[in-house]
Amino acid sequence: MEYNDKVLDHFTHPRNVGEIENADGVGTVGNAKCGDIMKMFLKIEDGVIVDCKFKTFGCGAAIATSSMATEMIKGKSIEDALNLTNKAVVEALEGLPPAKIHCSVLAEEAVKSAIADYYKKNGIEYDHDLLDCSEGACHLHGSNAEE
């Protein structure tokens, strides 16, 4: 499988790896078919994502899309982060092999799952259809999904 230089860079030098203690939002998503699992941690202040980290168990594309997604939402408002699409992640990485597009879907879902967790923790009403997995790839929700 051919990966471009940008994908390889985010795989070999991933940004924002790790956990945030006492994160404001934590989302875990996974794809049963490929075995990829992503856990996203958000620190939110005044409606802005001031920090985000991830832990991903998966292939190079899964790690690269997680890394890119965190770069794309860090410093952005929650509303901007909710508008992150898997297509935007793929474009930012300058493409992915067709067989790895599902990894970008997981990255989008991980961000939305972490935001949904933040909303739940803070009693904020939200559109469950918007923040629940729609592609059928996601089977794990919330911060306790794998613990």
C-alpha cells in the first residue's frame, strides 16, 4: 500500500499523542472489521478546544488521521470541530489509499464522540443524530467504552 509523504510524516511523527488527565471530553470509537480503535481527549475552555490528544491502536493510516484531526481542531471552537469531516482530514493529508478511507471516518467520529461526552458531562443539550456514529463503523461510545 502506497502512502504519501504527509501521511508517512503523521504516522512516524504523530502530533498530540497521549492522554489528558481530567479531560473535559473523551471519546472512543472503533471499527470491528479492521480492529482500529481511537480514543480522543479534549480540554475545552470557553467553548474552545485548547488541547487535544489521542491514543490509537491501529494501522499507519489510523494513526496519521488521528494526528491530523487533532491538529485541525486544536484552538478551534466546538462548533468548528463539529464541522470537521473525514473528507477534510483526507484532503489535509493529501490523500489516502481507498482501502484506508475508513480511518478518516473514525477520526471524525472520535472527535464527535469526545464532544458528545463533553456535552453529557456538562448537561448541554445536543443533537444525538449529529454526534452518534452514522457510518456504522463505530461501535464504542463514551469515555468508558474500553475500560
